[in-house]
Amino acid sequence: MSLMDWNEKLNVGVDQMNDQHKVILTYMNTLYDDYQANKPFSVLKSSLDSLKDYTIKHFKEEEEYMESIDYDGIASHKIIHEKLLKTLGEHYENITSTQKFNDDFFHFLKFWLSSHIQGIDVKYGKLKDQKSA
Ligand SMILES: [Fe+2]
Ligand SMILES: [Fe+2]
């Protein structure tokens, strides 16, 4: 079973960002499915690396996008990204040092997806709508 499927609540109104969020979702679901299927740690670790690298790339490009539309909430959004990367890094350290994945990590991923995209990312999409209205 997927960790989380795409739904309209995750639509931020910007195609490029929606596409990147969908890629993140795919990485998360693959990792979760493999975790549930008890795949070897090396397989999970390789997905985790891809997810981590892609998340860093996404945050950078999302910040560039917010700059391009002069979004005034960019400073606080960047701080939230930094905090998320810090938490992701802590999970990463824990997972690589114990060589084990855990449910807490997947709760974090799911929480990040649902609350960050729906609660924070959607705000820059609303600004875009106001500007084009
Ligand atoms: Fe974001
Ligand atoms: Fe995002």
C-alpha cells in the first residue's frame, strides 16, 4: 500500500512544482513499499539517497520559483525548508548508523507531504493566481 497517493489537495497550482512533488511522492512510495516488503537495506538505502538528493534539488528550485514571482513569504518558507532538511538529515543519520528503517521516519515523510505542500507550498500558488487575475 502506498504511503500517500496524489490528490487535489496537493495541487499548488504551478505545474513545474506539482510535477516535482509527484516525483517526491513516487520516491516515498517506492521506499515505503520496499520497506513493507522487507527488501534488503542496500535497496532501501539507494532509494533513500535518491529521495534526499531530489528533495534538496526541489527545495532549491522551489525557492528560485518563489524568487521569480517576488513571493514575500519566501524568507519564512526557506527557514521551514532548512528545518525539514535538518530533520531529514537526522533521520538519515539514524537510519544509516543503525542500518534500519523505522516507522517514525515514514510518519515524518507523510506529515511533511500532507502539511508542507497543503499548508505552506499552496501559498505561493495563490499569489500566482492573484497576479494573473
Ligand atoms: Fe516548500
Ligand atoms: Fe515543495
